[in-house]
Amino acid sequence: MAGIPLYFVDLQDDLDDFGFEDYGPDCDSMRITAFLDIPGQDNLTPLARLEKYAFSDNIFNRQIIARGLLDVFRDFSSNEEDFLTVMEIVVRLSEDAEPTVRTELMEQIPPIAIFLQESRPKFPTAFFEYLMPIVVRYLTDVNNQVRKAGQEALLILLEQDLVSQSDIENKVCPILLDLSAPDSDDEYKVEAVNIICKMASMLSRTTVEHMLLPRFCELCSDGKLFQVRKICAANFGDICNAVGQEATERLLIPKFFELCSDSVWGMRKACAECFMAVSYTTSPEVRRSKLSPLFISLISDTCRWVRQAAFQSLGPFISTFANPSSAGLYIREDGTLSIRPSTQDVNSSSCQLSSSITLTSSSTNTTLSSSEQPMEIKPEPATEEASAEVNTELSVENINEESSDCCTSPGEDVSQLSQGDKVAAGVTEVTKDNCFPGTNSELQSSEDLFNTFLYWRPPLPDISQDLELLQFKTEKHKDSCSGPCNNCVASSEIRKVLESLQEHMDDPDVQAQVQVLSAALRAAQFDSVGDYETKKMEESSGKLQNKTISDEMAVSDATCKQVEEDTLSSPPSQDHISDQSTTSMLKSTDSEEQHGGTTVLLKSEQENNPPFEDDKSKLQDIIPQPLLDQYLSMTDPARAQTVDTEIAKHCAYSLPGVALTLGRQNWHCLKDTYETLASDVQWKVRRTLAFSIHELAVILGDQLTAADLVPIFNGFLKDLDEVRIGVLKHLYDFLKLLHADKRREYLYQLQEFVVTDNSRNWRFRYELAEQLILILELYSPNEVYDYLRHIALTLCSDKVSEVRWISFKLVVAILRKFYANNANALGLNFINELVVRFRHCSKWVGRQAFAFICQAVVEEECMPVEQFVEHLLPSLLSLASDPVPNVRVLLAKALRQTLLEKAYFKSVGNPHLEAAEETILALQSDRDQDVSFFATIKLKQGNMDNTTLEKQN
């Protein structure tokens, strides 16, 4: 109550004379300076009156002036002298002792600056000379509210690019550096750090790097205030983005490591939340070698809140490893993911190599095999028989592995492979232009050419001479040896290839080659039953230098010898052979583990060892394996108890990004996780997957979609409405990715969308109608007539007008589909059904709907006008005698606003024009005023919105 006299004491006359009682906190929409134009008893000019109240003893007067400064500038901007006088008043007012006045003044600075920018030809330097110093001065104001207003004004001015570079470097940055100095006041320092972080993205990279970055790095290590470090951690990603990759890796990454190991858990949590932004700015090498282990430490933090933030950022962090072009995809300008036009689906035989690819026994790198499309194998004539033996076994060994494309990836240039990699991959000659059409260097960026296979991997040994020796010896023994002898040569030479690889056993790719070549060796041994072959294998096994390979050969030799003995004595059973083989292998397990070798399993043992295959199916080389393992563990129920109850939802939300990163060739790593999420008990998790399943289908391609996503999609169709709406919103996007035969199966299920759990959920049916309009192009006219026509007619009779109106558009689209494809008979049948169902409907809403449909047909011109006047116009004109005025109103609007505006009905001598004009005349004399009004008037704005017209009725 103490403040009341300020508004009335000694000011009652002024308030009465100038209408101040009309102004208050909510007077922003009013012209606050109107009182300056009212002549009063003081006989002062408006400018003098402005000065009087700007420096009045009453705070309220000064607040009113500060709040209305923009109007003041507009009123006095026509005269330069008056304008400068107002500017001087503003400068004096900025020194007001009352904080509320200074706050009101600062809030008006940004709009005034924008006004001055528009009037720049008149006052080019007014803002920089008068107003900018006020903004800078308010950054150090003693009042917290004034400083806050000054900071917000500064950010707005920077965002609008109204502050000159010289002012930033000479006025703004020095003030912020002083406020953030080590000896500065704590409150000022926290505010300065905050404003530095926010303005970094609005300044040039040079300014940030040279003026603000050194201080930011110091503040990251501030040991006095954890609030300062927390602000730095929360905005670390923005600073990295502002300074670029080089400065980030040189200066910021070490500081980021410090913050991630801070003793305060809030710092570590903030780092986890901005991890993706930091990773996005770094190079792939730093991302893989430094940031990945750092993130694993955060995800294993002792604090639950840090782990929770880390798991929420895990999917986004993994997505920074993505290269969409390597999956044959690209991101449009609107942010949507699309298939590259020039690249067909890899898994549907899109990679056609015109040059022959010679695949020998050393060419069984699993990354180049294909379980769905076998690689073309063209053996040399001299080694055809031996190669057939080996290659058959190789295909058996690799058939269960999820493989990559026949080329490294759709976005990579195969010609960039080193010679050693070509030999190791078994590709002797691959022409650049023959792999994935359209992926030449003109379509590729530097990022597209990045390949982890080349980036971190040491070169493989050159074994081309061994391959030539293999071919030469096979040719030599071709004519003199039988089938088993050919296998003998192949086995001995495979050993030599294995021997040459032993120096590189620390490489995972070499280990994979050794494993598969060992399998090929066993295939040759099983086909040989002679004593000579057994002895030859025993002698060759002594030449291997690595103990692991020696043990593997011993196991294979013992197994093969046992098979021969059993064969000579009596016909053994397959189970007996397997038992003997398993016993021999178990004896060598310990030595294999000691030397880190790859365990060699018989084919039967591999088939009976699902855990090994399951673990192997989760391996990939796109991202660090620990990251993927942690991501896959997000579906573990224990995580929901120890980390976050909604961790599964976060996993589902980021799954498309992770799938894009790994590529379709590594979908096997995520398949089980996706199926687990799709069957999660929480409907929010399933709903998240339903909304993104169409994007995942784009990433995986048609074959994987049909095999793995379609069953889950079908399950979503029968789920709760909250889940079904996710599928429905992108139904067209998903169906268009399927093959025609698979797409045709959903014609039976579309009508199930009409039925919902809650009949009041009309938006569900509205979305269905919208999707059906798009889906029409995916099916033939006969399919549309047989299945979609019934759904459209049902929706046209919906209880909700919004659903009915969108359904009328669906009917128009169906008619267009029929007549555009010359299905005139189907179109005529559909028209007859519309006439029977709506024109002769017993309810007036149905007859009104018929008028709407006819009007829409004419507007969209979806059918030949001759067909319309013959089959629809007579029924439409007959509505003139309808007993319900609302129906006649719609008829009048359709005739006056649409039909008679078409050129066809304006032509002289048109036989149908006379009937339409007679109907209009009858409606003009209708007893209902609304009917006669709309039959007479011609709207000036053209056709009104049909939804609005329906609501009026």
C-alpha cells in the first residue's frame, strides 16, 4: 500500500488531463505517447512535455516514457533535430536511479535498433553512437534485473546482426572477459560465462577462437565455482561447433576429458547430454579412439543420473559415425531420408560387375560374401575342378553370415582399395564404373570416400605369388590326378597361404580369413579318403609357423584319419563321425586358447553351436563394439531398474539412427533388439517404433523389410490405437517400399483401420482418409474398386464433419484414378453407387454430401465434363426440390460459385446451360432467405473454403 501515493500525490491533475489512468502494465498495445499530443494547461510542445515526464519525480511517469520510446522515435524521426533531442533524453534516462526504469528502457532497445536499421539512410550511426554504449554499460549494472535485461537485449541484437564487428571486438568482448576474470565477482562471472556460451554461435569463428576460446578453456578448469564449470559443460557442444574441428581437437577435447571426470556428478551428466554435439565436430579418428572410450566411462558411471543421461545420448552419439551415402541413401533439404535415385537396392541384385571376379581359396573375406546374392565366381579353366571343391565349401561356411554388399558400400569407390586389400579380398579386377551405377567421383564427397577398412587397418601381405603357384600346380596335376588328388594339391597350397598369413594374426580380418580357409581345408580333407592324402597333410602341417594353425591342422588331420579308418573297416554312421571329431577338438581347446587362435569347428559342430553364431552375429566394424554392446543392453530389464524406467523408449527412439549408421549389411546386429522392443509391454515403446518403421524400411531396403519388418508391421496393425496411429500416419511411405505382391496383401487389412478402440477418436479416421488419397497410386483401378471404394463410402457417412469432408476429397481422387487409367466402366459404376447412396439418402446429411461431392468433382475436374453432365448433373439439379433448406443452400453454392464459373457452361448454345440457369432462377425465388441469397450473390473473393461453408450450414 505504500506505493499507492506515487501514482496520485501531486499528479492528479496531470492524470486527469492526459489520461494516464488508461495506462498500466498491460498498455503495450496502446500508443503510449498519445498524451504528448493532448494540449494541456502547461502550454508545452510535445517534445518539451516528453522531457518533463522523462525526468519527473514520479517513477511511474518515467516508466511510461521508457516503455513508449519506440513510439516516440517514430513520432519524431521526421525531423533530425527533434530526433537527436529524443536520443539525448534516452541517454539521460538510461542513467535513472530506479532499476525498473532502466529495465523498461533496455527492453525497448532491440525494437528501437530494428527501427533505426530500417531508417538507416536518415540516421546511419545513431544506434552505434547512442544506444550500443548503453547496452554495454548495462552488462555491468549493479542491479541483477537490469543486467539480465541487458544480456537478453545483446543476444537479440547479435542474432539480428545489428552489432558491428568493431563493437563486438572492442566493446562487448573486453567487458565479458573482465567479468569472467579469475578475480571477478562470483555472480558476475557466472553471468559472463553464460552470455559467452550463448553468443558464441552468433559470432564469427575467428572472433570466438582468438578472443573467447582461451577464456572458455580457463573457465572449464575453474576450481572455485562448480556453477561455472557446469555452464561450460552444458554448452560445450555449441563452443565446439563455433570454433570448428581443428581448435576442438587441439584445445577443447582435453578440457572435455577433465569435465567428464569432474568430481561433481552434475558436470559429468552435462557432458553426457552434449556428447553428440562434441562428437559431431571431431574427426572420425578422434571419435573412435578418444571419445568412444570416454563415453564408455560415462555410461559406466557410479552415479545413476549420469548413466541415465549417457544412455539417452548413446543412440545420438552412435549416429555421428553414420555415413548415409555408404548405405545408398541421402538426406534431402527438408531433412527426410531418401534412397539415392541412381542406386538401386543392394540386396536386389543392383551390383552387376561386368568384369570377371576371380575368387580363389584366399578370397573368402566374410565382408565380401553375400548370403542373399552369391558373388559371381569364374574359375580358371585349369583349376575349375579344384576351385569348385573349395568354393562350394566357402559358400556353405558363409551362407549363415549377415554380409555386406558385393561392393564395399554403395557410396564408396572400389578403385580406392589398395593392391594388398584387393588380393586379400580376392578381387583381382574390379572396374570402377561397374559397381553401383551413379556412384562416380562427381557424386561423392570426401566423407563418402572414407572407409574404415582402409583407415585404421594395416596392409595385408601380398600373396599373389602363392595364388599363381596354386594355379600352376593345379594345372600341372590336372591331367594326371584324380578328384582326390586335386584336393591334395588344393589342401597343400591352402596351407601355404595360411602360413603366409601368420605374421598378421593380430589383425581381425586376417583371423577371419584364416578361419574360413581352415574350413576350406577341411572340406578338401573330407573328400579325400586315400592314405597318401593323409600323409601329405601330416607333412605339410609341420611347416606352419604359428602354434594356433598347427593345432588346427592336427585336429583336422586326426579327424580325417579317423574317418578313413572307419571307412576301411565298416560303414560308419554320421553320428559316430561327429562324436570322434568333437572328442579330437576338445583335446586341443586349451592350447588354442593359450595362443589366442581361432577355434576351428566342423560344419556339424557349427550347426549345433547357436551361442557362438549368436555372438558372432553381433560383430561389425562400423562403430566401436563396446558402444554397440551397451546399446543392445538397453533392452535388458535390469537396465530399467538400475538406470531409467524409460530406457527402452530411448533405445527405440534412436534405433533408426543406429541402423543407418551400421548399414543394412549389419542389420543382423540390431534385429533381435528391434524384435524385443516391438514386443515390449510398454505401449509407448511400441508406439515409438511404429512412428519410425517407414524410415527404417528405407534404410534396410525391400528384401530385409519384407523379411524382418513386415511381420512387426502386421503386429502393429492389430495393436492399441496409440500404436496403430504411428503406422497409419506413414502407411503410404511404408507400403510404397514393398513389392507389388506383398503390398497387395494389405488391401484386406486397410478396412480394419475404420474400427477404433474409441469411436470418438475421429482423428484416426481422418488420418486414414488422408493416407488413402496417397495410397491410391499404389494399386490398380480394379483393386481400388474392389477394396478401397467401400472404405471411402463408409467414411463419407461419418458422424464427424471433418472426416466427411476429407472423405469427399478421397471420392474425387478415386474418380480421377478410374478415368485417368481409362477405367470408365468402373467410374460409371462408382458414380451410380454415389447417386444411390447419397442422392437418394433418407437423411438430409447424405443428400448434402452429394452436393459437396459434385461441387468437388467440378472444381478438381477429375472426370470428363461430358461424363459429369450425363451422369451427375441431372441428379444434382434435382436437389432444387429438396425439402431441407440446408441441402438447397449447398446446391445454390455449387451452381453459383463453381459450376457456372467453368468455361464449359459459359459457352453459348450449351444444352446443359439452360437447365442450370433455370435451377438457379428457381433457387433465387426460394422461400428460404439463405437459399435465395446464395443463389443470387456472386462472392467477390472467389470460392470460399468448403469446410467453412459446411460449418455455416
